[in-house]
Amino acid sequence: MTLVAQSPDTAAVRDAARRIAPYIRRTPTERSAPISELAGRDVFLKLENLQRTGAFKIRGALNAILQLDPAARASGVITASAGNHGQGVAFAAKLVGVPACVVLPHGVPIAKLVAIQRTGAETVLADGGYEGAHESALRIAAERRMRYVPAFDDDEVIAGQGTVALEVLEDADVDTIVVPVGGGGLVAGIAVAVSDRTPRPRIVGVQADGASAFAASFEQGRVVERDAATIADGIAVRRPASRTLRIASPALDDIVTVSDEAIARAIVLLIERQKLVAEGAGAAAIAAILEGNG
């Protein structure tokens, strides 16, 4: 592996934590008795399902939006997303008082469309799946001079996501952090956040068998594109960013994949034994731990 990590640094993550603190929920990090029993070791859950919008994505969105100058804020922000990132950008923009536009692919679940519209953000539907939505968003951003907020390919977004790890390490004594991986924004942020810790916790990334582009890229030391077909749509990314791969790779101790069946079992386990509702992306980390790969 010849990839060398660059910006952001740990100071950027700490600055992000201070910047976004007034706007987010500081979610709990709790030991799970049933999962610890099944895994044979202490397992702590970082409950970002209790975050505003129900996912960690608002952290990176807020960190990016809060650093805009007044002229950029007046022009507004735009992104392309069919899921949590779009909701995160829309809600973050509402909190800060910035106009927002989210471009979504035709066929997006109506519940996700409505959730974004309820924030007051403009929504645009585009043909061509996510790629078509992305291209449309970039075109609109250029036409309106709006700031495009990527889902993961952005230093400010990565630093914001890394604040998750700062809270985990404040709340629990952990030697390993198991991270669901899609495009790599969260794992890159966590890699940066823990990089100055001694001892540094191990970082294990988790992908779905049917959406393993980051794992393949990590193994080959270059960006690799793969099909993405999994029930864990939050990590169903066909191609990671070179930025996230470069930042995360030096700190990743391992990256594993799990089946959709294992993810489904983890979702049910969290409901039945932990009384928690988690989407497939988050449950993927539990699936890996229960298979002994965390």
C-alpha cells in the first residue's frame, strides 16, 4: 500500500466538533449486554440512529455549511443523494438558515423525498439514477453558484464525520472501532480522529458482499469500481473517492465483507434484544462482530 494520508488532520476534527456542537445531539455510546454476550467481549454501540435526521451524515454537512462565507451562504448549498446525506444537508441548511437544494433520482422512496421536503429544501428529480442526479446537481450548482456538498469526497465533510470517534473515545475504553463503509467518509474521518492516540485503536471497516468497492480498492491500492446491490443501501456505493481511500487506508487494520443475510439477522437482533431500530448500513458492523471479524 503506497497511499499516503493528507488533510484533514486531527485539529480539523477537533475544530469540527466545537463548530457543530450547538446543532447536533451528542449521542450515547452504550455497552450492549446481549451483543457482548454473543460476541464474547465488551461491545459498545455508538447510537447515531438517535442523531438528528437519524444518521451521522448531518455532522459532515454542518461542518461544511458552517464554514461558508456570507456570500456563499446567500447562494445556498446543493447536493445529490437518495438517502441520509440528502436529509443531512437539507436539515443542516435549515438549522443554519441557508437555502438548500437536493437532487434525487427518479424512483427514490417517497418517504425520503417527503422528509427532505419537510425541511423546506428544494427537491429536483433527475433521470439516470444517482449518476444522473449527481451530474444534474453539479450543473445546477454552476448555474446558480451554489456550494456543492459531497456525500464523502470533501475534507470538511470528512472532518465532521470524524467527530463520531472523538465522542466514542471520550465515553468508552475501546481497542477496536468497527465502521460501516460506503464511500469512505466516515471511516476516513475516524482514521484522522484517532491518528494521534497512543495506543491507537484498531480500525476495521465493514462492507456488504454485494457492495465492496472500497474493500477492493483498499486491497489493490487504487480506486476500483464495483456493482452495488445490497439491502444496506446506506453503504451501497459503486466507487469510493480517491480522497477517502488515501486518508483511510494507512489507518485501516482490516476491511471485511458480510452477507445480506448476516445484515438482516443483525437488524432483527438489534430489534429483539436491544430494542433498537437500525438500518442495514449500521447493522453491518454488528454482523461483522458476530462473525468474529470485528
